[in-house]
Amino acid sequence: MSPPRYRCAACGNLTRFDVVTDRRAKAFHHYSVGGALTVEDVEVISESVVEVSCRWCGHGRAIEVLDDDEAAAAVQAGGPPA
Ligand SMILES: [Zn+2]
């Protein structure tokens, strides 16, 4: 499953977004005797995108979610400089 692609219809941005995500995950917390923590085997149980906003516009009012075909077409058409 590939992550979604976004486009800002206001400015044409295809590459820079602030994404707020709610994520529930399970992980193995492995402590050394001295108390240093290493987090291993992170398993994402559920994940949902709460908010997407354009880095350039500073809001998400014009964000579109692209399917794979639309994303390929948008990239070929050329967005603003990455
Ligand atoms: Zn924008």
C-alpha cells in the first residue's frame, strides 16, 4: 500500500505538505540495565490522516488527494520547483 499523493489546487504544490496523523502502534521497548531505551519492532495498528495542509499556502483548503493515475499525470505536467 503506497502512501497517498496530494496536490494543492491553490498553488499547484505537489511536494510539500504538513500532515497530521493519528497513529496507534505497538512496539517492543527494550531497555538497557542503565535505562537507555531502544524502540524496536514498531507495528502500526491503525493510522488515519487528520489534516493535510500546503506548506506554501499555510492551509489545507485546496488540498486534493490524487489516485495513482492522477499523480503520474500531475508529475508529468510539472509542478513548481521541488
Ligand atoms: Zn498551496
